[in-house]
Amino acid sequence: MLVLVIGGAGYIGSHSARALRRAGHDVIVFDNLSTGYEFLASGFELIQGDILDAPALKRVLSRVDAVMHFAAHAYVGESVVNPKKYFRNNVEGGLSLLNAMVESGVKKIIFSSTCAVYGEPAKVPIDETTPRQPVNPYGVSKLFFEQALASYDRAYGLRFASLRYFNAAGADESGEIGELHEPETHLIPLALSAAAGTGPQLQVFGSDYPTPDGTCIRDYIHVNDLADAHVKALAHLSSGNESFAVNLGTGTGYSVQQVISAVEQATGKTVPRRLAPRRPGDPPALVANPAKAQALIHWKANRGLPEIVATAWKWMQSRSAMRA
């Protein structure tokens, strides 16, 4: 199958492109390179284009059998201060893609969604029956697209999988690709760079949450486990099954302090850190119930926090060696 990976020069998209190739699929990467990196798409046909450019989309959609859509802006804080940017790309761009797919006759899409569609849930672990009540424009934009997918499914027979990630982390075991954001806001790379002395001391936002050690708890999932879920979701749709939405997480939560300890163990270095006030809107705990994904698409996360941190550290070291 020939799959168009939109946003395939980004973090999760690049890992998913490799997972598709390992599974025997052919891949075309479509990316505007605004936040992606050309070298992350190395080895694949890369078309530089924007999701809002309908003619460019239709030209490449005429060649493909399915789409994986990763081309979203994804900084929660930025979405609050600049919602226009998020609705322009994540909503208008998403609709541009769906309309081009309908006009081109492409009937399968795997969507990179997020646990942010749930907002601040009343209980954890979070399953798919949890009300979707996002609390920031980023989450709202993702929920809008989920609802658009359901409408296009009913009206045009466009089959979809909405994969709601929890905290993507880690890097490919090869050390050749990994997480690369500017600015970086994710805990594990920030803790690793603090430990290595290549970044500032780590800020720990809040130490008085109702958790065992007072720091936030999150469900960290290895990026290659996420990538494998995309391949399984595509196989599920390709077998003629109905559209679906599932949570992708491990089902196990780790606190900020536990992550810091894992980083210190992997690096053999202390993580310099300071306590900072809580960030508005940070729930004490976000953990997935991944049972539906296991039952429906036979997917389960195979890597835990030690593997996540070890691969992220290997990637950071390889990047340092490349720059040296």
C-alpha cells in the first residue's frame, strides 16, 4: 500500500514512516518543514508542501491509497495565546485535507489525535467513554477534527482511526531519528539536557499535587510503540472494519520525580532542577486505559520508562556527535 504521511518530517510522523516501511508499505512524506526537518525524512520521497494548499494535496493524493495525518501545531501554551494559528492549521488545514481526499477518492485516514480532547478528566485511568471536554484551543482543534472525521465518514464513507496519544517520548533505537522540537517543552529531553549540561536547569512545575510525591503523573509512551499502533490501525481499516477512536498509552503513570530519577540512572548524572509554581490547567494525573486498543487492533505498548529514557539519551548523544 502507498501511504501519504503528512507531517512525516516531524517527530512521530518520521517514526511512523519507518514503521510503515518495515511493514512492507511504500511511503510519500508531505511536509512544509515549518517544524519538521528534512533529514528526519531521509530515505523517503519528500514533497515540500502545505496542508492548506489543496492543489498540491490533490496532486499527490491521486497516487496514494491512504493518509496518515500528523501536521498539527501542538504547543498547548502557544494555543492559548495564539489560537488563530491553531485553528488556521489544525482546523482549516485539516478540512482542506479531508476535502482533497474526498475529491481524490482516498478513503482511509489515520489521525494523530491527543488525550487533550478529554481536558481535565474526573477520574483516571481515562477510557474512551470519558467525556471530551478540552480546556485549551489545541485540544479544541483536535476535537473539532475528530468530529469532522465522523461527519465525513457518515456522508462520504471516509474511514478513519483517531489515535489519542498520551505523552509521546523516546527515540528510534537506531539513534538516527528522535525528538527535535524548537522550542523543546517535553520533560524527558529537558531533563536529559539539564543532566548533560547542554541546557538550563529543569523547572519542576508544582510539588504539592495530590500524588505520592507531590509532582504531576503522566503516561509516557515510546514513539515506536505509537508508530506501531498506526500501522495496526491502517491494517484494521484496510480489512474493511469500521472507523474507530482509541487511547494510546501504557496504562502506567510516572511522576515528574520518577522521570528525573530514571534520567539520572540512565545518564549517571544529577539533573539540576528548581521548583516552580504549578502551571494553570495541569491536572494532577493523566493515565490511559489502553484496553480498547489492545482488544480492537491487537496493540500494546512494549517499552517502559527505562527504554524510553535510554533511547532518548542515545538520540541526544548522537545529535551531539553529529554537531561536533
